Amino acid sequence: MKLSFITNMLSALTLTLTATTVVANSNANERWFEVELIVFSHAGSSKLKEQFSQEVKPIRLSNSIDLVSAMYQPDIQSLLQNSNDCNLTGVAPVSLLPAELRNWQRWQPRLYPLFCISEPQVPAWFNQGLFPERQLNTQLPMPARMPVQLAAKADSHQSVPYLAPLTAFALNDVASKINRQPNQHVILHTVWRQAPVTERLAIPSRWFAGENYSSQIDYWGQRITPAAMAAITPANPLQYQQQDDVFSAIDTLLAQLTATGKLENLQTGRQSEIPISDNLSNVPAEVWQLDGLFKLHLDHYLFVNTEFNLWRPMADTMQSINVKQSRRVISGEIHYLDHPYLGIVLQIRRYQPPEL
């Protein structure tokens, strides 16, 4: 009996060690790459004859990895769960903030709604559950402009794509040279790490940077007037305001259809090339100067697919330019993806993850 028990224990231990060895070997054999990306805008030549479509082409977010938002919208749900109701006339003292937020000056003017509950709560009679839940808005406001360099604070390897620290930046001189050129400005400079897969399994990463135009235009390029902003933005940024004006909603939808070129198709009876659901739903909540997707996949060779929307202020309007490019790349080499208004400098390097 004892011999059988010992034999079973040894068999279980052998299986555990074998599984651990297989996982360790698979992690060791998995190829990782470090991707350094510089995206910059340039004014373009006045002699440029190419005409770009005025149609706003939406960036679809249904299947993408967002490595930017977590840097500026940390999860504060656990902090708010035990918070008291807000006294809207006061401001929470800085000493009550978590250590990682005390030095973030951009939150200083808006501290009071962040660490207390100010939303009107659902009446008790409306709750279907036995214990009513508090309404919590846990998203911090985005800055008016993103810093050019986007990097992680610490170098900690993960099993999923993740941002690298500033020590991984190798193209700082290239970014400086770009900024010294007339009418050229680096919008985004970042480094991240990932293990590429085949094109069928590859998931693009989403990147946005530059100016935040959300207070000036909606996603479809329609100007936001002060009256419209006052109607949709309450005095307390965390309070919800129900939209009861049906005619206003219809006007907004018609403006979106016009901006995406769908209204003409509906009037003439022509079939739209892109489904309306792709244009009017699942689009970014805010309008950034640069917004797009980057996909890296490995099929014998390395390939990159990029699609970015660039907003350019014009005399009395805003122009959206869609830049979509594909390129086969070689690891270690610096590649340049050119466009009359948007330039991309790219380098993909082999990365050896630390041993566990």
C-alpha cells in the first residue's frame, strides 16, 4: 500500500516537472521583438497635386490592444468603492491621493470629482437587486495633449505586449533630427515588446497621440459649438445628463452620415462599400491628432500593417487624412514609411526576455 502511494507521488511529481520544463522551453523558444516607432507630421509641399478624400475613415477598435490608455487612466475603482459622497464646494486634499497620483499636476484642478461619489444614485425602488449598487465613473479625464514619448515606468517583462522603459529607446537622435527639420514635428515616439504570430492570429495595437481635439470637433469632423458643449457637458464632469432631444440626435446622425459619405449612397440607392455599423459604432470616444492601428505578424518574414488617421487644422475647418501602409521589414534595420503628410520611422529588434 505504501509502495503504491509512493509510486503515485513520484509519477505526479514527474508529470509536474515535465510540464514545467515544457512551459519553460516554450517560453525560451518563443521569439520576442522590441518595436520602436516614431510617427511625425510634416506640412507637405504647396505643389502637391494629390487630392485626399474628405471622407472620415473610422479606426475600428473591436479587436485591438490599447497600450496607451492605462498610462493616463489608471484603475481607481477600488479607491472609489469606499469613498463618501462629494461636497462639491470643496476639493480633496492632495494628501489623500495615492502616491502615484500626487505629482500628476494635470489632475490638480479636478481632484474633487475623482475621489468621491458625485453621481446621482439610482433610486432604491428602481433597483432590482436586493443590495443596490453605487454608480461609479472610474475613468480619469485625458490630458489636452499627450507627451511625445510614451514609455513604461519600470522594466518588467510580461507575457502579453507591453510598453518598454525609456532605457530601451535607441532612436532618440533620429527623433531629434526630425524635430530640427522645418515644418516637421514628432507626434509619437514609443517602444513596446511583443511576440509576433501569424497574420491570421495577429492582433493590432492601437496608438493615439498629439493634440486632443475632442472639445473642438466630434469624431466625424463636425464642429462642436459652445452651445452644443454646454448641452452635453454638465457643470460636474461626472454627472450624467440624459439626451431627450430626439431631433438633435437625428441631426447628429445625418451629419455623421454626410461626413462618412453614406448619405449620398442612401439617397442614390447605391450600396455602401463599408457597412454603416463599421462607421457609426465602436469608434474612439475622443478625437486625437493621431489615432490608428499597428499590426506586426510573422510569416517566414516580418510584416507590418499600419493605418493612422491624422487631423490637420485648416483655415476654418479640420482635415482628416487616412494613411494605410503595409511593408515587409527586416529585424535590426531602420525603415521609413513615407507619406506627403505623415512619416513613420520604424525599427524592430530581437529581444531576449529575462530567464524566469
